[in-house]
Amino acid sequence: MNLSLQNFQTMMQTMAASVQGAASSLIDLTVGSVLRALLEANASIALWLQWLIVQVLSATRLATSTGTDVDSFGADFGFSRLPAVAASGQVTFSRFTPSVAGLVPVGASVSTSANGQSFSVVSDLTNASYSISQNGYVVTPGIASMNVPVVASVAGISGNVQPGAISMLTSALPGIDTVTNALAMAGGIDAETDSAFRARFSNYLGSLSRATTGAIGSSISAIQQGLSYTISENLAQTGTTQLGHFVVTVDDGSGSPPPNLLATVQQAVEAVRPVGTSYAVQGPVVQPANIEVTIITAAGTSHTSAVTAVENAFESYIAGLAMGTTLYYTRLAQLAYDASSSVIGLSGLLLNGATGDLVPPLFGVVRSGTMTVS
């Protein structure tokens, strides 16, 4: 419905015209008169009631509601906001005297130099130093440093800190003296925005009771943020034609999604797949992007800082490429110039040893390979 809104002046003019029209003689509505004061009081109340009506209408419509009102609207349909994702990565624990054994327990915390973002050590069964019995990483005598995985304590993009930002030990770790991160923490995503929620809700409604690619895609995108996927119809995983079979290729930005994520995607696909069809869920075929470039920086600027900025720009852009997306050669030059105002020229820019675009293979995704920026 369309609500005809009026401001204070319009309300006063309308009420004054109504009063004067009902009177047989001229009414005194000058400033300070009793009748004008009554009309102004009524106009103020009407303006307040009008504001309340606008608030109610906004909160009861998904298109105009915000925050918790968006969540409550979706909850009526069993639809919820995707939560924030915590950043993760590797940190290096070091010590000055490696003559004795040490232990980095799971749950030990480290933080950035300003103590603004905290990270906790998590278990990694594939790490040779991890001990299940001691629930931590054993630093044997003679080992001066060791890399272990950590996850941000607070989910969101605030956990995507730059290389070298983590430098504080906030847990007592006997035998460990320093900590740092050689690579940036990555993967942190804030909770789904209101606009993204509305867009996904629209796709969700459009996919109900439909065994279509849109329904399958909607079920996958509802699992977590940061997923990209492709749905290849009438193809086998070998790339040959197989009628009635489709392949779902999923990536979480790492190029190697964990088995539990693939299992969750498989369950989501199974719930909406067309009857009489078969399917497969897999991770992507990773096409590494090996970049070589020499940057030219302006006099009086920090060449080292510019190199770091360009490397981070390349890494961030490539990590955000969706499944099947081509990495365009000329885009790299633009990224380098935009990364730092110190960059005034480039030379020897090569992408996988050539000067052409990098097209991912079937079921493929482009991810960072060797990065040589000098």
C-alpha cells in the first residue's frame, strides 16, 4: 500500500482549513492564539503516530526491514542468516634456546601487536608434531621453530590480518619465546548482510518444490558464506557425456575443500535433486597461477612495502575468483598499480611463463601458485 505522508506544516494547513470551513465567522489562528496552540498540539501527535505507522510498515516488510527484523521475517519460513566465518592460517612459534622440549597446547592464544585480534591454536592430525595424548604440538629438543594452525577467536573480516601482524603470546607457553605469521590470515567473512539475505531469500522461495539447477544452487549457497560452485549437467567426472548425471564442483576459496564440507554439500544436493538422476560432489581441479613481475617504484618510497602490497593484492584477487572464472593477464597489471601509489611501472610480467589469460580446466578454479614479485 502507498502511505500518503504529510509534514507538520501540511497538517497545520489542513486542520486550519477544516476549522475555518466549519465556522460561520473568521477564526483567530494567529501565532499565540489558543486555537492555534491546540491545532499544533494535535499536529505533533499526528506526526508522531505517522512515524510509528511508518516504523511498523518497515518492520513487517522484508524489502524495508533491517537487522533483527530481517532475521525474524526469515525465521517464519525456516530461513536464517548465514553466520560470520572466522579467519584462519598458520603461525610460527620460535624459541631462543632449543635444547629442551616444549609444548604448544590446543587452545593456546596469540594476538596482534595491538592486542586487537586474538587467535587460538587448533588441532591438525596431519601435523607430524601433533600429539593426541598431550592435545598439543610437541617441540622436540633441537627444533627452534614450528608452524601450527590457528583460528580467529572472533569471526569476521577483522581476523584477516596482514603478515607479521601476530606477535604477542597471550598464553603462558614454557619453552616458547616468540610468535609471528609469515603469511596473512585469510578466510574471515562478516555475517551475511541484509541485502545478501534478501537476495538469497528470493532465490530460496523461487527454488521451492523445483528440482532445478536453481534449487540445487540455493541449497548449496545456504551452507556457508564464501562458497563458489558449478553444476555441470549430463557429464561424468571424467568429462565424458553421461545423460541424467550431473557434477557439482564446490570450492571454499582454498582450492581444497575439506571432506566434511563436501559431505554437507552432498546432503544438501540429495534433498533437492531431480528424481531419476545421479550426481557427484567434488572439489575443484586447481589451476595454479604462477606470477612473475618486477615493479618499478618512485624515488623516495619503500620498495619493500610496495612489493608486499602487490603480493597481497594478487593473493586476495585470485582467492576471490569463482569456479570456472578466467584470470585475465591484463588484470594483474591493474592490480599492481592499484595496490600502491609507489608503483610507477612494471616489467617482465608473466602469468605461468606467458603473457596470455589463464583459463581453468573443466571443473577447475584458478588459485595462487608461485608468486615472484621483485
